[in-house]
Amino acid sequence: MKRANKGYAFLLLLLALAVISVAAASQLQLGLFGQRRQAELQLLAVGSRMEAALASYARLGQGGRPPMPTRIEDLLRDPRFPKQVIRHLRQVEVDPMTGNKSWGLVWSEDGKGIVGFHSLSEQKPVMTVFSSDYAHFKDLPRYADWVFGQAP
């Protein structure tokens, strides 16, 4: 009789391990989804700051000064005012989707200045509900399509 009980105990142990493995895998999946969602929210916040920096640069682009930066670094210290330190952006921020400071640049139609930024990530977004400011991001297939600023 003891031998038969050992077989059932081993079977129950395998079943318990399978249940625990499935539960752990689902928790891991949920955690990854949460991290991705948090990174998307950070991308929207960073993109909003970069968009505001472009608008600030354009506002000071009067009196014959170019209204668009030619390099992202121009937003860190405006080269149009050599005797003043004017910062539209404090630092080039990390793209939360790629983990580096490289951004895709959107150029004006004439190619003379930067009018927008986007992530370089080719991943598919998980976010489906956006504020009215970013409602146009709703059905875009990848983060690289989320343009902050103005599209050409």
C-alpha cells in the first residue's frame, strides 16, 4: 500500500508544480505589461516636454531668426542668442521605449529645421485610450509613429 501512495503523492507534486508555474508565468506577463504601460506614460510626458521646447524655440524665432532648431542641442542652449543663455530644454531625455537618448527627428518640408520628434522603437503600443492632445496616436501601429511636435 505504501508504494501506491507514493505514486499519487508524486503525481500531486507534479500537478502542484504545474499550477504554480502557470500562476508565476501569468504574474510575470502582467508585470511586463505594467512596465510597458508605465514606459508609454513616460514617453507621452517626455514627448510633451520636447514639443513644448520646440514651441518655445519657435516663439523666439522672430526678427529674422530661424524658427526651427537645426540640431536637438539647439534646444539645450539657443545659438541664436550668443550673449544670453536661453534653454528651451534642460537635457535630452532618455526615450523610455528604447532606453537611450537617440530620437527620430522630423524635418520641415524644406529640410531646414526640426519640427518634431519620435521614438525609434518599432514595438507595438499597448495603450488604447489617449487624452485629447494625443487622440491621433490611437491606431498607430508602432511607437515610432507617435510624433511629438508637428508632422511634416
